[in-house]
Amino acid sequence: MTSVTDTRPAPLKIGPLTLDVPVVLAPMAGITNTAFRRLCREFGAGLYVSEMITSRALVERTTESMRLINHHESEKTRSIQLYGVDPKTVADAVTLLVAEDRADHIDLNFGCPVPKVTRKGGGAALPWKLGLFRQIVEAAVAAAGPVPVTVKMRKGIDSDHLTYLEAGRAAEGAGVAAIALHARTAAEFYSGQADWSAITNLKNTITSVPVLGNGDIWSAADALRMVAETGCDGVVVGRGCLGRPWLFGDLAAAFRPDASGAPAAKIEPTLGQVADAFRRHAELLTEFFESEERACRDIRKHVAWYFKGYPVGGDLRASLASVVSLAQLDDLLGTLDGDQEYPGVGAEGPRGRAGTPKKTSLPEHWLDSQELVSAERVNLTEGEGDTSGG
């Protein structure tokens, strides 16, 4: 019987980039800013991708889009994810990133299931229009030159409108450097169990570039199991690291064990260590936003994730979730019993909103044909400007 150890993948090559640990931080809106990426990197290794950035906003150089493409000097591999529905606009955005030397890797979003994105034909809805999908990817690859372009997508819109194999072949033919698949449909959102067999199918279909798997990786053991079961070349981790940046340390140790080959011990932080990571996150957010007030507003949403399973009372959680300054945060964290041990399973498993399966919001008559008609193209171009991400 083949062991999990035997199935650990080789270093992941994405164009000219080599990742010794084949792990990618999934882009998450409002989460994977420079602050969170730096924090995750302090614990482990891999490729850390920006929040989704709208191509049109970037071409127009809006204040927020220009903030989001900035990287800290410690981020040696600068990875940016773009969203777009118009080939020219996407190409223009890629051209800006390359000409101004702002990215070492560009990912294209074709997996977002959020209604405000899909109802405009973007995100996970777009690969249904296979010709448009191909045009966007080809335009991005051509504009990127030596900078590797990858795509991240879902299985399709719903079980009756699966697109991942056709889209995967189209992306491979267009010259992408890797393809990542979230093994759910848009209609499933994040509910239920990811269909890892779809990752296997895609890996068996795509022969010239790496295939990365995404969906239900809550631990390093899950990541190793995905690689073993699907044959994928690496993993993309999203919700599993919310409030758990040390997961990247677990992943690094699991994929690249020490010379003895012995399984690495899982990181099981005490409550004090969790509080330290939470405080560090707030500090990095202050630097990113250049505003302590805004950083404190942002860190509030992370409270439930960080302290999941730990004995932190409701009143204290509520106070942390309304913190207004780092000084107040320090006072609150100082009341915790830092010696409290890791609570085990209570701190593990799914986190983040799963949502429930529901019909995907789409442009009118979107599913009538996989070809894009002229009226749909006009609506797509007009709609892209007011989509901020999802």
C-alpha cells in the first residue's frame, strides 16, 4: 500500500517560480491583504495571493486598487489576483502590473460565487461562455510576457452546467502556468463537501501544467490526503487558515519533513500564543491601513476565528469585537489566561460562512447559449466598473 509520505509532491513550478512547499493561500476578499499575508508567511511557506482586484478599477488606478496591489518589502514573490469580464480591460490591467514591475505572478478569478459578481457574468459564471473565457486568458497571458498567469475556477455553475474540464483545456491551450480548482459549483457556494473526484478528473485531463486542488483543507493531514487521493500537484488553502495563520507552519512541516522523515508535530498553540498572533495581526493591519482605528475595525471580524474552541467568555469576545485601539486590545488580551492549553477538536475544522446551496444569480438568458451575444458583451463591460470583489 502506498503511504501518504510517498505521495508528497515535488516542488511546485509555476512558470519560472519554484515553491518548495506546494501550498497557495487562496485570495479572500477583505482577508488576504498584505497584513494577513505577512502573518501567514511568518509561520510557514508557500505562495500568498492578494485579495481579488477588479481589472477596471486597477486600470483606472483607484485609490483602493492601488493600495491592494502594494506589497511589503518582505514579500519576495508578489502575487496578485485579478477579476475581469472584458479581454481588453484584463490585458490592460496585466500590462500595468508588468510594466510597472508590481507582480511576479498573476492569477485570474473565475471561481467567485458571490451574487454581485455572478449576476454580471463574472467569477464562476464566466467559464460557461467558453469563447469569452478563452479570450480573457489568452489576452492576459500575452500581456504578461514572462510573468506567469494562472487561473482559479470552480466545477461550474451547478451540476447541470459543469465547465471545469472544457475551461481547463482552454486555459492550458492559452498558455497558463497552472490551474486551480475549487471542487464545488457556484450554486454550492461553500456548503456540503468538496468533490475531490473533480480534482482527479482535471488532473487526468491537464497534462502540461500543474493542477492545484482547493476545498475542505482544514489541516495539514487534509492537504496530504488531497494530494494522495487526487494526484494534484499542490493545494490552495482558503477558509481553513482563518484565525489560524500557523496552519502554514503545519503545511510546511507536513510537505517537507525533517531529515528523520518522522511526522512533524502539529502546532497546538496555547491561548497566550493565539493572543500573540491576534495582536500581531492587528499590528500589521495598522501598518497596512496606516490607521490604528481602521485596523481595529478590521480585526474585529477575526475574533471568532482566532478564539474558536478556546475558553473565552462571551463578554470578552464582545469587547474584542468592538475594540477601538491597540491599547484597549492589549488590556483585553491581558485578561486572558495565556497558559490555557490547546482545546483540541474544538479549535479545528470548518470555519467561515458556508452558505447554503441556491440558484446562482446570472445575467438574463445567460444559460441559453455558451456563446456570448453582443448585447451580453455590452452589459458585461458596463457592469464590471461597479464590482468590488467577492
